[in-house]
Amino acid sequence: MQKISNLPKSKKVILKTRPNGNPVITDFDIIEEIASAPDDGEILIEVQALGIGAWIRTTLNEKAFHGATPIGGVLPSMGIGKVLISKSKKFSEGDIVSGPLSAQSYTTLNSDFFEKVANPEIDPFTQIGVLGVSTGLTSYFGIYDVGKVKKNDIVLISGAAGGVGMIVCQLAKIKGAKVIGVAGGKDKCDVLINEIGIDAAIDYKNQNVDKELKIHAENGIDIFFDNVGGEILDIALDNLKERARVVICGAISQYSHHNSIEGPSLYLRLAEKYAVMEGFTVMHFEHRYKEAYEELLDLYQKGLLKAPMHIEEGIENFPLALQKLFTGGNTGKLIVKI
Ligand SMILES: NC(=O)c1ccc[n+]([C@@H]2O[C@H](COP(=O)([O-])OP(=O)(O)OC[C@H]3O[C@@H](n4cnc5c(N)ncnc54)[C@H](OP(=O)(O)O)[C@@H]3O)[C@@H](O)[C@H]2O)c1
């Protein structure tokens, strides 16, 4: 057991200035402090890996759905770590836990915020990616419960080569859908077709998305799973089939200019096509996390679900990783190994 008098130094990523547009590394600082000794009910966790999610950018604004990070505050992040000292009945030292660790190498927090990882033998990256709440579980509820994907549906997915996008692509294929992914660059499109096994990919940076979409889905699409928002959402609305479903999972193209959001202008297509557009957050499905986790684990263990990831090394690279998320620098789930 770690002696309370011998607490580790924790490196922390703090917000220096609120980003003006996409986050850049100069918006952040790294500081080092002795980790706090846990009080009753708290645990001290050695952080192993942190997920980089687009939602972190939204917390850098003064007002935010997930809570605003104050200037000088530690950035939020979900991740996996090992309990070093436990002053809680819920956990023992050595337990592997998941939860809101924040961007730091050691975290002391109330144990209520954390869950014991069900399969600690599985590496922390897979736990954050394919089995993680903001990647695998988001994909599962988004495409199955909101999108209601079924055999022979034609599904268009934006941000298809990202963490959520790649899992959604695979889950839709598993249900027997035809899947068309939209991603930035030929390399990402090649990965989607050759490694993830989708039917077609459109490189939105170099191709005309509307024109390409009409080639791959001449009669329109049954589902649009949107991670990006902005222009791509209007293109998808203009290509809906009757009774189509538009799933609003996220809008990463809009997070860096929240005061001038580019909304869809073709929303009347929903009426014309008797279609629905429905948003969700994974937290709306919290009561069913166990079910989704078990199904994803089963698919993963059977080799039916790949877990592509992009790993950056070291807490010092957390700001760079966040910057990369907004410039398309990742293929698969972006994770920082601590
Ligand atoms: N509803 C929920 O509960 C929930 C939970 C988790 C995540 N999400 C949402 O899911 C989406 C994906 O999140 P993720 O964490 O898996 O990230 P991600 O897709 O792994 O990474 C972001 C990707 O978005 C693309 N991108 C970035 N800026 C863009 C822009 N301006 N225009 C077009 N594409 C852009 C980039 O790919 P390209 O190279 O292809 O441009 C980048 O690699 C986000 O919108 C996020 O907010 C929602």
C-alpha cells in the first residue's frame, strides 16, 4: 500500500486561455503538484489512459452543456486508472476503474464517480474505445436505438473514420446494412473500405459529397448518422428516402464557433419525406450500459468488431491530441497513454 506520506507528483493539463476557434496547444499549460491524499470516501488513482473526445472542446467555452472548465482548471477527460490508495469501501487498492479522471496523471476523487472495470485483463485502450461509454456505447445506442438500423438499410455516416464513426460503421454492417462513410482524405477512406469493410467511402475534402452520394445511393439513404453537422447535414437531408432517420450524435464542425452555429437549412425535407431527425446523448441510456457493454464485448471477443485507435504518449501530449481531433489527425479512437 502506498504510504500517505509518500504521495506521487501529478502532472495536470490546465486551461490557460479560452480557445478562439479550434483548440491549439498554446491554450493550455502543464503544471505539476503533489497529488491530494484521499479523504474518507475518496480514492487516489494512477491514471493509465484518457480518451480524447470532442465534448472536451465544448467545456472550454464560458457556458457548456457538460460544465465549463474555469481558466486555470484541469481539463475534463474520461479514462481508466488503477486505485493506489482507497479510503472507500467501494474499491480496493489495485482495482482498475473507469470514470471522469480529468487530464492529469494522478487523480483523487470521491469513489462514487467511478465504476470497477468488469474485465480488467482487457487493455485500457480497448476499454476506452470499443467498450467505452463515449465510443462503443455511444455508437451502439445511436445506431441501434435511435437509428433503428436494419438489414438492407442504406446508412450514411459522417466522421466515419473517427472513434464513434468506425464503430457505427461496423455495427451497421453487422445488421446487414449498406454503409457509406464520409471522411477527410484518401487514406482514411481506404482504411474504411479495406480494413473496416464498409461499402463506399467519400472523401469530403477532395470529392463532391452530394455527387458521390448519388452514385452510391441513387434512391437515397435510410439513415444518416451525423457526427459532424454543418454542410454535410444539409447534403444528407437532401438525399433522404421516405421514412428516413437522421441521428444527431454530434456536430464537431460547429463546436469551435458555438456563437454562430450553422444549422440545417433543408429541414423541410423531413416533412417531404415523412422522416425524423432525433438527437441523443449516451447518458440518456445509462440504465442500459451493461447490456451494451456485454454485447460489444461479445462481438469484440469473437473478432467481429475491430477497435482502431490512435494513441499519443504522455500527459504532456494531451493538448496536442485535442488539437489533432479538430484537424482530423486521428484515425480511430484518439487516446492518450499516461
Ligand atoms: N451523443 C453522444 O453522447 C456522444 C458521445 C461521444 C461522442 N459524440 C460525438 O461524436 C462525434 C465523434 O466523436 P469522437 O470522439 O469519436 O471523435 P472522432 O470522430 O474520433 O474525431 C473527430 C473527427 O472529426 C472530424 N472533424 C474534425 N473537425 C471537423 C470539421 N470541422 N468538419 C468535418 N469533420 C471534422 C475529423 O475527421 P476527418 O479527418 O474525417 O475530418 C476528426 O478525426 C463528435 O461529434 C462527438 O461530439 C457524441
